[in-house]
Amino acid sequence: MQVCRTISDGRNTVATFRQAGESVGLVPTMGFLHAGHMELVAAAKARADRVVVTIFVNPTQFGDASDLDSYPRDEKRDLQMLEAAGVDMVLIPEVIDVYPEGDETIVETTRMANMLHGLVRPGHFRGVTTVVARLFNFVQPDLACFGEKDYQQLQIIKRMTRDLAFPIEIIGVPIVREADGLAMSSRNVRLNAEDRAAALIISQSLNAAEALTDKTVESLRETIAHTINSEPRATIHGLDIVQAETLNDISGVLTSPAAIMLSVEFGGVLLLDQRVIQP
């Protein structure tokens, strides 16, 4: 496994793959990897000859500097996991390389980035699309894999890729969950024991919504809110039910797949989860 710490080294390594006629799959990460990331790697390996993983804690998607500073990091463990998974190259750039001095260019999906979770975390998705566009430029992959847990992010990246005509296929990979149902996330390690137990209410609320026989937007919303609010340690920051592909508002009886997107806080840690509900 080749570990590259500069953009030029990464490009040179990818060039050797291209010279051999090999396709390239990209998995962008912020490190502190878990089984969910390994599913992204597996999805890329199943579709491409070579797999490139990036590890970069992107400062432009954090609204709170303390959140950035406290983001968990363990590069040694990450590299061991990636090598064991058969990754071909890891790119670990410095902030100054990704955002050179005097940088003033951003990439933003103007509608999709400023709705739903984007209202809870202003500027977050602008930071995501800006860094992902740069990573796409650095690696120039044939495909890139992203988790469905960050559902709005996935749809935004798909829209950006389409709008900017990147010749890259975007693959959405289903959520990987802990044995008890909690969606895997690098943030889970920040939960204390009580909040970790309480966080199960998120997946329980989605299960309750999916089990409804009368699936209207209103009944889904009421069921989820009632379930989560029954847990005193939980604070709902976002409960959005939208058309699955466009993220447009919907109401009444479901006539097409609907995406439920949740952001719920436990002890200062904001957790995300989602479910696509069929009509």
C-alpha cells in the first residue's frame, strides 16, 4: 500500500495505475475508521481495479473550532485497517496543500446545501462540496463511494458531480450499524455510557415509522418525534421527510420513496441517521 502525503505524489501514483489501464475507485474519509468505512472500501474494490482512500479532516465543514479540534484521530490504526483491506493508495494531504495560501474558491450547491441539515449546520455542506471537488481533482477517479448515513450529503455530491460534469460515478453504500442498531459513526466514541444507550432511540424511531401501515408524511413525523422525545437525553435538531432524490418537500400519503433524515443530540454529540421509506 502506497502512502502519499503530497498531492503530486498521489497524482504520480494514480498515473501508474492509469498507465496499466486500471480503473480507480475513491473513498474520501476524515479518518478514525470503522466498519462502515470498510464497507465503502469493499464497495470500491468490487467495482474498480485500484482503490484510493483519502484521510483529511476538512476544516471548512466544521462550524465550531472546538468540534474540529476534538475530532478523533488515529492515523496508525487507520493505515493498518486500510492495508488489511487491500487498499492500494492512501492520500493524507496537509491543510495547506488542499487550501493553499490565499485560497478563495468555493463549490456550493446553492439550494440543496442550504436546506434541511444545512440549516442546522450553516456552511457545512459548502465545506463538503468544496473539499470533495478538490479531492476529485487530485485523484480523478472513475468512481467514488459515500455512505447513505449522510443522506443529504450523498445527494448533494451527486448533484455537484452532475452539475460540474465530473466523469465520476457516485456510489451510495448502505448504512452499517452496530449490533444493537446504532448507525456506525466516528462520533460514537464521544458518547458516554448513558448517552450511548440512549442513542438507540434513533434507530428505534425509524423502525417504528417504517412499521406504520398508514404511511403519510404526518404520521411518520409524529411517530418519530414521539419516540425520540420519550428519551430525556435526546434533543432533536432535525427531523426532515422529503422526496428521496430531489430533497423536495412532500406531504400527505407517500406516492414515491421518501427520505427521513434525523439529527439528534446526546450530551453535546450530534448523531445522524436516515431511512428511505417506500410508499
